Amino acid sequence: MSGKTIGGIIADLKDLQDNDIRQIIDYQQTQNVKFGEAAVALGYAKKEDVLWALSQQFDYPYTQQSEGVNKSLVVASNPFCEESESFRDLRTQVIQKTVGDKSIKPRIGIFSNNRGDGKTYTASNLALSIAQLDLKVAVLDCNLRAPSIGEVFDVQVTHGLSTTLASFKSDVSVFRPLASFQSLFVLPVGVVPPNPVELLQKPNFKLLMEELSMKFDYVIVDTPAMTEGADSQIIAGLCTHGVIVCRDGQSKLKTTLRIKDILDRSNAEVIGAVLNKR
């Protein structure tokens, strides 16, 4: 927890002068409200400034919308909304169900039947929520057909997963740390290859996944849709756990159960399912 009061953090953030602070304190005392509420009421700060100050006081990583973070990263840009709370609930389930053999760190694949179900949205926010606990987390974009993790985290590379797999060696050093969240590392696809299945079947993909388990506390894996070839089944075989994403009003029970069956046969323990209403 920060040694500064929330009033001190807001004063530094908005460059408040002594007279400004006195006005806020006077309003705070006469109206019997908190410092942040008084600052907002008098126009010295916005509600978002107070939320940011609160996150700083309690050492909770939070990126303001004005910093240009992708709006789909709700855990970073709007950590106190209902969606972010849902991801913290998912994080709790993940951590509770992956406590066990410390020699094998969890590699959690995010799976769904169709493109657009919300796998990337789920993977990125789950990874970020775990990283907010100061755990070292790797996000691996294994969707070699329609990658989007790089765009979400604004990490663009030419040497990504595809060239790593094609180079006949595993290389954890290609993961990019994020400036705002120093315990979160991202590996986008990079160049989209013409042969995704063949690359994922290379021995160095298995070596890379095993090395990640030694370097990181959690590995979160974004995957292509189950309907787009055998890629997801190959990836499932190298994950220790799986989360199934269903889209509200579109995903069918039959296809969801089929995904669960694939994960069961791959020995990837199913942690649970996410109903995406976005």
C-alpha cells in the first residue's frame, strides 16, 4: 500500500495549489464527503482521476483511458466495472484450480468453437488480472490463422511465434514485456504463416511450451476456433488446463460439450466456461 493519502495523490496528479486544496477540504468538511468526491464536485478532478488515485494508493495496476490502452482490456482501463469484476472471479477460479504440483506451472488454453466468440478478449483480460497480483504471466498468441493479441496489447513484431517455430529452436527471449504491467509478457504471432498446423506440430513448439512453464508462473494461450482446422486440438495437447468461451445467444450446447470432450482427451483439465455477452 502506498504511503500517500488519496488526497496527496490527486493533488500531485492535478498539480493542485494550496488554495485549491483548502477549497476542497472546506467543501469536504461542510458536505461531509470524501476528498475525492469533493475534488470532483468542485471541478478539480474527474471521477477517473479519483479511481486512478485509489488504484495507486493500494498498489493496484491501472491504466487510464487517456493513455490509449485498447478498450477491450477492461481490467486495465476500467478495473472497477462489472466486466472486470467477472474477470477477477475467473482469476480466483483459475488460481484455486491450478494450485498443486509447483514443478509444472499452469499452461491455460482459451478455447471456443467459432471465430468471434471472445477468446482473445478472455485471454488478454484473464492474463492481465493474474499479472495484477504480481505474478509473472506470459500471453502466447497461438492463433496462427487470425492473430489479434499483438493488436490488443499494441505489440507489433516481425519475429513472433511463427518465425520462432520455423527457426528450429525455442526462444523465450522473444516475449515482450509491457511497460505499464511489468510482470506481463506477450508473444504475438508476427508473420502469418501459410502452414499453421505444420508449425504447431514441430517439436520446438512443445519445447517452447515446456520452457515457458519454467520461466513463468502462468501461461495463457489464445487459440484459433475449433472449426478452423486441427490447430486447437494440437494446442490442447500441450496445455495443462482449458477455459471454454461461449457467446451468448450463439454458442450451442452440443459444440461446447464437444470442446470439453476434446480437452478431456487431451488431458487438459477444464477449469470452467465463460459466457461472453459482449
